[in-house]
Amino acid sequence: MVLIALRRLGRCARLLALLLPAAGAGAAPLEQVTLQLKHRHQFQFAGYYAALEQGYFREAGLDVRLLEGSDGNEPERAVLAGHAAYGVGSSSLLLARLAGKPLVVLGVVFQHSPYALAMRQSGGEPDIQRIAGKRVMIGSLTDELTHADELLAYLKKEGVPSYRLQRVEHSYNPEDLVNGKVDAQSIYITNEPDLMDRLGFAYDLYTPRAAGIDFYGDNLFTSERELADHPRRVQAFRAASMRGWQYAMGHQEELAELILNKYSRRNDRQHLLYEARQMVPLVQPVLVEIGYMNPARWRHIADVYADLGLLPKGANFDGFLYQGDDGGARLKWLYRVLGGVGALLALAAAFHFSLLARERRRAEETIRKGELRFRTMFEAAPMGIALIDAASGEFRDVNPRYLAIAGRAQDELKASSWQAISHPDDAAAEREQMAGLNAGRVGGYKLSKRLLRPDGAVVWVDASVAAIGVAGGGRQQHLCMIEDVTEKRAAEALIWQQANFDALTELPNRRMFHDRLAHDIVNSRRDGTRVAILFIDLDHFKEVNDTLGHHQGDILLIDAARRIGACVRASDTVARLGGDEFTVILPELAGLERVEQIAQHIIDSLLAPFALGQEQAFVSASIGITLFPDDGVDIEDLLKHADQAMYAAKGAGRNRFSYFTPALQVAAQNRMRLTNDLRGALKGGQLELYYQPIVHLRSGRIHKAEALIRWNHPQRGLVSPLEFIPLAEASGLIIDIGEWVFQQSLQWAKRWRREHHPEFQVSINQSPLEFQREDGGYQGWQSQLRAHGLAGQSLVVEITEGLLLDANSAVTDKLLQLRDAGIQVALDDFGTGYSSLSYLKKFDIDYLKIDRSFTRNLAPESSDMALSDAIIVMAHKLGLRVIAEGGETEQQRALLAGAGCDYGQGYLFARPMPAEQFDALLKAQPAAD
């Protein structure tokens, strides 16, 4: 019976072979089909490249051609026209289907859409409402069936419908957003953010998912004609494509290299890997089977389109989603024949033969699945895995990740050994570990090591090696697993560098300085030697920054660091604490001669001119010196005493060094006490404003007054502003003091404009710290002027020219606020700094004040007279008025008046005086003609 059944089964098999098409590699030529992509080649289409490269399309009997796209709708047009059998499209395919276009979605690649809106950062919290009224690039203006639908739905839901936007035709160039051509732009979060980050552009991202609008991204689709004519081809193409995507998401670096070598070099490797990393949470290859489609998600998309008015509510999209192929009705009868044959065979076979065959198959299947599972895990593992011969060190089996890390082909690596690819400096230590492993003293070991690639590149890896037994007495092998940690180590090294070294000068920073000083102090205690600390401050560096700009200042600091480093030994430490402050540690001192030699060498070195582009700058150095253990036993005291010694050097005339003495400590304590006293001076009514008249030289009448602050200290008496203003600036009290000066000046300006002259002005000096503060600035002054019924011209703000030479946005904003309020601006001490006249035409300046250094020795035919005359002529040509400070003689007044100077201020007219006394002076002046 069994023989009869087998003969009948053979006849059925021959009949089936005649009916079914021949299969196999040589049975039929490959079918040629075309896939139309949405855009140009990039990692967005990596799955299709992988399907080609790995032979998945070829195994499916397909010869696939990939075409680049120029816009998002090109795949739809190409498939409908028959130029391509398959395409990659967005969720707008649903709109096309319900518009009557016979399109069918085969599978979803991006479970979440990559589309988003990028907008320039404003400095505040991200707010999508800022986009209203702005110039925006969202999709094509001529073809609405693009990703515009998704983003417009999002904006509509956020209360910003499309009619509130200034839509601009999309250029797909992120530089249009960076350069300000538009205010917002639709982008791929997998692509443009990397390009904008490289340009240093600060942006905010807004995604429709934040409002619950969750569209699918790239979808593989075809036409109803292709599905009807070639159902098996559709099924094979879809399966090969999704298989390719699974491979691509697990081999990102390999696919990046493939794209660069075979498809496009438009983007570099770093960008392709950025794109790959950003795609992972969108594709979700681990959580969701690639290609999976949820009809409920498509219903959600249809509902969003309905809200936009693009589809009717509850639209039916039957036939839009691919359901797979049942094999064809024409073959159903063959399956019935096969079923009958199988039943006949089962009845004919002996019971015991059946059991044995089933058990054998089960065992074979278990073994096959186990081997397949191991091979799959081995091949797809994210870390490098290799089997190494214990005796020779040669590679027996290697997975793709190991090959990628080592930078070698499989044949090349298998012909090599672990010693040959290891860095020579690491191989010796690992040989000892390997010897212990071979001898059975250890079961495994871990270490960090370097691998050498053929191109000379060095790769850091964390390696784990373990001995594995071999059945049947075979050669012992080791299992080696490695992970590439090159980037991690580089990041850690960068973090350490940034934490311990100054980014500008590459000198040790404050943290590293403290560590090294602590180490040298420990050695000093042990050896009985001294340690010297030099605290170096560059004299006049602020003037360089203010006049030539911070960039040139940075160049000077780099050169200064180089010069200081050249003055000391390699065992000494030079550090930058911040700004223009440097320190030097001189350990292992036997005497003070070397300290003084090095200090003087540094001073002499820094006196040489600094070349800054087309300019030269000159600075000097003030150095404070303190000794361990003579001047302190801990780091804090030593630094504090060195700082005090440095200020003593500055006070003695700069360009010199000074040792710490107890007298310096007393002076520092006095400064601290004076600062504390100043904190209570304002509330205690100890501050007072004096006013010095500013006289119109031609008429001799007082038109203006400068408000000058005085401090009547309860114990010290009158404290000079030169002494307490720097303390107020250093402590931040200058802000409150400046506001008090404004209030007092406002009261007297109001009185004097009412009682003496309606255009009388009071000038107020502004510290750079007041002028550059980040609060509301002068807007509060405007409201107070209005409350008192005063015009802005009641006040003049006096600033120094250093503020304007490197004016940042805060300074520019303050000047605009003054102009808007009508408050005039005077430039004090003009001509004493590194003057740059360009700011005189750039900013709204009303008065120039000639410094007293020009007028002090003013005489006919003198150079001071020539300079003053030139300043006056230049100012008048620019529409500015001139105030000369320091006038003390009648001759000086006559010379200045003859040169056309508008106003004079000095002891010739009057000294600064209290407000009541100044008021009496105004009342006593003769009435105007």
C-alpha cells in the first residue's frame, strides 16, 4: 500500500511540475521594475539601497531601478503615468486616492512623520503663535497635496490658520531661514536640523504630533493596475523592500558608506549618520514591524483632512490599503489535489515510520532554528564578536560589526591575528592577560585597548575576552567582544580639557591651577622648600578691548599667555584665572632671587608691542607675589594676598611687581569696610548731589549743570568719588545709586526749567555698568519724565567713548531708548582714549566734551590749541555742540570762544556746589538781554 501511494504521489508531483512555472535562478530572467523616490539620494531611502546591495530584490526575481525625485509628488505622477511601478509618498496619498486616483499603499516605513516647522529662536519660551503674520515656507504654493496639509492642519489647530501667514514658495534651502529671508520653514527633523546646527543657527522646532496630529511618513505604494496584473510581483517587491529596511536600520554605518560610494556625496558621512539616528524613533524598527499599517491611524489622518475641508466626514477608502495575496484562484484546485495526496500519504505510511520521521524532523528543525538564531544574533549584534584561536591568536570567525570597527575585510582579518591589529603599546599588556587565559589561571578578562586600521587610524575599544570549551578535543578558542568607544573617549577627553583648561589660551584654568598648587604645597611641606605665587594683571587691557574690540583683545591675551609661558620653566605652572588675570606657580624655591628674575622677565616681555592686525597695542603688567608658607598656609589666603600685592603694584604706578605685606592686608580690609559702609550710605542720606555750571561762552549765561555725586561719610568726612565709585561698580551698588541721582536731578531740572529757563538741562554721568544692564533700561525714565510733565531734553546723559567703540546690542538699544525719549547724549573725556571717529556718525551724539587735559595748558599757537580747534571744527561739521572742561583762566575762555566752542565748564566759572547754592547762583545772574 505504501509503494502504491508513493507511485501516485510521484505522478501528482510530475503533474504539478508541468502546471506551475519553473522556479530557480536560471529558470526565468529577472523582471525589470522601477521605484520612484521622493527626493535625491540620502539615508531616507536606505532600505531600498540595502535590498539592492544585499540581493533581496534579485532573490525575489526582480531587477529594480531607483530613480531620484525632484519634488514630493513626482512618485505619484510617475506611478499613475506608468513610468514607474512603485513609488515613495507621504500621507497625502490618501487625498489622491479619494480624488479618484487608483493608488494602493503597500506598507509604511516611517511610523511617525518627519515633518516639522523650524523658527528662529526669539530668546523667550517657544511659542507657535509668533508665526502669525510672518513669512513662512510650507510646501508648494502650486500643489497643495504635499506635506503642507499636515503642517497647515497643525497650525489651524493651534489657532493660526493659513490666511494669517505670508506664505512664500518653498526653496528647500535652510540657509533662507538662517539668513532671515523667511521667519519659519517646514523641514525634515532628520535632515535640516543638522545643517542649521553646523551653521550655528539657534532655532525652535514645532511638530504636529505636539497637537495630536500623527501622520505616517514615507509610504511604499503602487497602482491598482500593477496589483491586478502582477500580484505576485507586488508581494515579492514589498517583502524584499521591507527586508532591506530591516537590514538598513541595523547596519547604519555600512549603509552610510554605501550611499557615499555608490549613490551620492551631496551629504557627508556625519550627516548621513545623523539622519539615520533621527530616523530610529520615527521608523521604530524594534517596536513595530517595518511596513505595518494600522487602519485606525489612516482613519485619524482622514479625519484631520476632513477638518481641513479636504475630505468629507467618514470618507471610505476601501482598497487603499494592501491586503496581501492569497495565491490566485486559478491554483485553488491544485491545493485541493495536494491536500488529497497528503491525506493519502498519511494513511499509507506506517504508524511507527510516521512517529520516527516526525521526531527526526523535529530534532533537525530544532537544530536548524538554533543555528539560525545564533547566526542571526552573531551577524546582527551591535557589538563586534570574534572567535580567536587560543594558540595562534588568528581569527576563526568574525561578525560584520567587528569588521567595521577593525576597518578590514573578512578575508583580510581572518588572515591576521589579534596581535597584528593591536596597537604596539597595548599588545604587551594583553599578551600577559592572554597567557593567563590559556593557562587556565583566569576565565576571562576585560580591558580598553587601541586597534590600528590599515589607513593608520586608531580606534579605541572596550574588549571582553573569555575562554570557551570545544567539544571532541578540538582546538581551544576565545570569544572576543569589542565595542567602539573612540567617540566616547574623545568626548570624555574634551570634557576634561574644557573642565581644566582655558579655551582661549589653552592654559590651565582656575580648577587646574588649584589642583597643581595643592600638589606643590604638599611637596613643599615634605621638602621644606617655598612656593611662590605670582598674580599678574594686564594694565590698560580694558582700553584695548573697548577701542579695538574683543576679538583683538583675545589675540592679545593669547600672545600674552605665550610670552608669560616663555619666561618660566617647564615644571612651573602658568594659568589663566579669567579676563586679563594670569597666575604663575614657582615650586621648589631655595631663595627669592629667581622669583624676582622671573617677575621682571615677565614685565619686560609684556612691554613689547602687540601686533593686532593693522594696529599695535601696548600694555604692561602689575604683579603681586606671595609665598608659601610665609604669607599663608592655604590656597584661599595665598590667592587673596597675591591679589592685594598686585593692587599695591598698580597703586605704585603699574608696570612693576610687589610682595605681599601686612599693610596690604590692612588696605584690603579698609576697602571691604568702605564697601559695607557704602551699602548704608544711600538709605542713611549720606549721598548728596553737587552741581557745576556749564556756561554758554558767547553770552556768559548758565544754560546747563552737571550733577556730581558726593559722599559725606559719618566718620571719614567727604569721600572722593574716585575712591567710592569703583567700589560701587564692583559691588553692583552703582545701579541703585544711579537711579537715586536720576530722581534728584529730575526734581531740580523741573524747578530750574520753571523758574530760570524753559530749556535748562541737567547732565547725569552714567557708569558703563549702568548703561549696559539688561533690565528695562531707560523706559522707566520716560514714564517718570512724562509724570513730571518734563520733556526728554531736560536731561543729558554723559557716557565715555569706550562704550561706543565695541557697542553690543544692549548698548545700541539703550541709545535708541534715549533718542526715543528725547534725552540727549554727551560724550565725556573726548580724545583721551583710542578714538575711533566712525561712531560719531553711527550713533546719535549731541555733545562732545573736550577733556581737561587739552584745556589745562591752553595757549595761543600751542598743540593743545590746535587739537581743540580741530575737535571743535569736526564736531560742528557733524552737527554736534562742544563743551570744554577744565577752563580756569580768562585767556582760556577767550581762546575757546574764539575757536567757536559752544560751552565751557571749569573753576573759572564756578566749582561744584550743593543744589541750594547753585539755585542761588542762578538767581543772582543778570537777566537775559
